[in-house]
Amino acid sequence: MFQDLLKTWFEWSRDMGYLGVFLMMALESTIVPVPSEIIMPPAGYWAEQGQFSLWGVILAGALGSTFGSTVCYLFSRTVGRSFIDRYGNYMMLPPERMQLAERWLANFALPGVFLSRLLPVVRHLIGFPAGLVRMPFGPFIAVTFVGSMIWCAVLALFGARSEEHTSELQ
């Protein structure tokens, strides 16, 4: 079953192109478990094969990631703390985790959001506490986009370079 899911994600990145990368990275930046480590390297590989532009794939990934984080930010900012406390367990956001994230954001604010965009697991949840603490929207989007761009570039370049290493092994 997991192999079929991986195959589907690989095919989406190839067949749907930039839109597929955007949509899957948008999902990845919400609570949907679509790992960016399975989206961006194949997209980078397809770019290396000439099917896409490498910078186009990176930009699509960063924009999708920013969009997904924005949805989380606006959701938590709109529905508020009581909703997250009541239903957060169903979204992998128990109250203890949210309190920890809020304290962390209170101490590190924008650099914290930027850093979180570079960390697996944390990166897809940071929009929720940022919305709850009502971090200013413009700066949130800016650091989210820059951090996402770096993350997507590293993963896409890894995928693009895999062709070189594969041919060296043969």
C-alpha cells in the first residue's frame, strides 16, 4: 500500500508538473501527511531530465508550502485557541504541543518561524501557533516563503543530483 502511495506521488510530480508540486507541498504544509522529502527530490529529478525547470520546481514547491502554511495560520487565527484545545488532538495538535510551540514563538518569533521551515515535522505545523499568537501576517509570509524556498531547493537539488550518482554507480 505504501509503495502504491509513493508511486502515485512520484507520478503526480511528473504528470501534473508545477501544479502537482504546488498542491502536494501545500498539503505537506498542513496536517496532511505528505512528506516534502518524497515530493521535491522526484520533481528535481524530473527537472534534471528536462521535463521541467529546476527553478520552476523550487518556486512551485515554495509557493505551495507558503500557501499551506497560510491556510493553517488563518485557520488558527480565525477559530482561536479554544477550538484548537478542543479538537487539536484530532489534528495531531494536542494542547501541550501547542503551548510549547506558543512559548517557543514568544521567545523566537520571526527567526523561529524561519528556522522551523527548515526542520522536518515542525515545518508543517508552525502556521498554527503563529496564527494563535497573532504573529503579523506580512512578516510571517515573508519568512515562511524564504525558509520554504531554501528547503525546497535543497530537496530538489538532491533529486537532480541523484541522476549523476546513479550513473556513477553503473
